[in-house]
Amino acid sequence: MLPPGAIRGIVEGFYGPPWSWDDRVEVGRFCASRGMTHYVYAPKDDPAHRLHWRDLYGPEELAGFEAMVADSGLVLGFGISPGLDIDAYSYDDRKALQVKVDQVVDLGAGLVMLAFDDIPFDPSGGPKHAALARDLAEHLDGRASVILVPTEYVGMARTRYLDDLARLTPPEIPIGWTGPAVVNDSITAEEARARADALGGRAPLIWDNYPVNDATMADRLHLGPLWGRDHDLLDACSGYLANPMVQPRCSRLPLASIAAWLRGDDPLTAWAEEAGALRVFAEACDGRVPGALAADLAAEADGPQWASAARPLAEWLAAAAACEAPGLEDEAADWLRQVHREARLGLSALRLIQAGRPVVTVDDNGVGQIIPPQADAVLAEALLIGGRWPAVRRSEHTVMGPRCSFRPMLRQRPDGDWIMAAAAIEEGQNAIDALVRSALETLDDAPVQAGPVELLVEGERVDVDREGRFEVEPGVEIVALCGAVRTTQRTPCTPPVPTA
């Protein structure tokens, strides 16, 4: 676990439209009620945070900071990013930094984040950044603590910059780190310890770029739970800040999962408990659940057990086609429409698969009816898919898994330049595309016209009348065969995919 008093919170550190003050207070209260301790103000697109960091805030902004102190339930952290043009040895610049910080600290901010991320790399910059952090901490004199985000904020390698920074920065000032890369599928305790070694033994403060969706990730809503962060990771860190999404209300569900992890609870269980009526929509945006269901069907697509795999997928897609996003209607409307479109397309693909195979329905009394392959229905669904699929694939909003998305999984070289990991490009992972492909692959084997259907009950052939009716005992296995295709079901049963 994190040490007592460590930072456990969020950093509004994304590129894009900053949150409103009302949204900050609302999200702050949500996080505080779940055990988080800090909110850090650091929106990249606030000119007074970065480009014009010397400019003082006006009454409206100061009132917002004051409201965060009074009403959010979290310790307010104030981030400032002067690295583009500050002269570390200029009295005027140091004084300007102090005056700017004092504006917010005097209102009750308990933390100041001095950020030198995303600026041109200077391998000799370590002493300058350490001097600024040290000078600011001395100026604050205990009124607020200081954290530092370095220019080399990723990776585990020792460099000249990090050696100087760690040697000259006071040990009580945490140094931020995003992990092995800017965005990470996983961060391990071993990696955190390696980063600490690169900082002279100083445990890193994690700036975790999840669930953030700024810049190149704006096509996605990261509504799923926190993955890939073992509890051992907290033992190797000095603090933790999660970077939320551009959409504040959408951020709450993944932040609840993160808060649970910080408390030592299971982040997946906490996410499921928090999701409530949002669960299906959130699963669709996350993509893992429909992806797993579609993979299960693909594994059985050519076999007699396809119906068992199709049923849970059909049920999930039906729920997704009608799902809502209560409380997120304004922020998530485009993604919700896309979920509905893709779910309906997925159901059409399932109906195509089913129409080309024999199925049976058996009621609780054991009265059954064979439904032979339906060539006309196969054609109708195939044509519908052909009309809808191209438009669905062209959407700018990613749901059900990525078709072709980019995440900044970037690492830094010793000279400060960037290296991109192959995993930064996620393509071909959309569950609906996989399902549609599975459906289209059945077309060549689909019967041109309905042929005779044979029925086996517990391996024994059963007679069927001219209308396809029969009677069996409940709880028995039925196999319907038509040519090379077959379907296995257990009574009582219905076709796995409802008709449109």
C-alpha cells in the first residue's frame, strides 16, 4: 500500500477543453467519498497554466479555486507548467512563479505541482528544474507541499538529466512518472522499483494516464475498470494520480475502480458495483465483454455447439441495442448512438448465422418444432449487413473494441526523443467486425433451399411429422441436422437469436 499521507487522487492534466468548476467540485466529491485525497489542477489548454504561466488569475478563476477548497472534499493541488520559457536563474522569473503560486496557495491549496513535461528536452536541464523546485519549496515554507513532473517522465533508464534531478531535488519532493510509456496497458512493481533506482532510490509518484482520452484517443470513452495495476505496485510508489477523461461525468465510473484499487479493494468488483444501469453501455465502450463473447462464438461457429455460444452474445447485444447512459447523455450521446448501431448490426449477423442452420423450439411440456434453414432470411440479413456495415465502420466514435485507434504508447530515448511501441496502434479488434466476418463466412455453406432436417435425441433418431413437430422429454440433448450443418440444444429450448 501507499505510505500514510501519500497522495491518492486525480490530476486534470489532459489536452483539450478544461473542465468547468462545477464539474471539478462534483467529481471531487465523488472521489473524496471513495477515499481519494487530492485533486490537482493542470489542464494543458489553460493558457495561464502553461503558455502564459506568468499571467495572474482573475476573480472568476480564483473563486473556482476557492470553491474547490471549500466544497470538493479533496486537497487542492495547483499545477503550473513554466518550462517552455522560464529562466531558472532569473530573479524576475522566480518571483513571477512565486506570486502566481501564492494566488492559489493563499486560498487554501495544499499542494503545488511544478511540471516540466512535454517541453523540448535539455539533457542539462536537471539542475535547473531541481533548483526551481527547491526554491519554490523554500518559498512556500510548509504552507503547501511540492511535487515535480520531470521532462523525462517515462521509462526506467538512468540518464544524465534524471541523475542531476534526483541528486539536487530535496528528498521530500516526489518526482512524477507515467510508467514505462506515456500510456500503458500495465505498470508493475518491478518497473516502479527500476524507476526508483534511476532516481537514486526515490520511489516515483505515478501519474497514470488512465482513463484519459485526449488528443489521439478522443475517439474513445474509457469507461472500463482499471486493468494491469497489481496491488504490489502501490508498495513501490510514493503516491498516485489518475489523469481523467475530457468528459468529467464519464470519468467517474473508471475513477471509482481506481479508488477501490487505492483502498486495497478489487477494482473489477468495485467497478461492477458502481456501474449499475451504465454497465452494458460501459462494457460496449470498453470492448472486452463483447470481444470475449464474439470470440467464444467464433470458436464454435463451425460446430454443433454454436447455439450455446450465440445465446449469451445475442442477449448482450439485445441489451446493448436498447441500453441507456443515465447521467451521461450530453457527454456520451455520440458513443451511445454508435453502440446502438453496432449492436443492431451484430444482431443481424447472428440472425444470418442462425437462418442458415436448423434450430428447434421445445416448450416446457416437451412439444417441439423444427425450424429448417431459411435461405430467404439468409439473403435478407446478408443484404442488410452489406448496406449497414460500411457506414458503421466509418464512424469517428470507437465502441465494441478498436478498429484502428492510436494511443501514445511512447517511450523516451536517452537523448529525450520518442520511440513508439507497435502496440500504440490498435486495429482489427472490434467485436462487431469479427462477428460480421464470422457470419459472412457461413454464406458459402448455407443451404440454397430448405432440405430435410433429421433429429437426434440423446443420440437416437426421432420421427418428426410433416409440419416438423415432435415430442420429447425435458432436459434432453437434441441435435438437428441439415446437410453438413447441425445444431445442438437442450430442452426446453428456443432459437438462440430472437427474430427482428
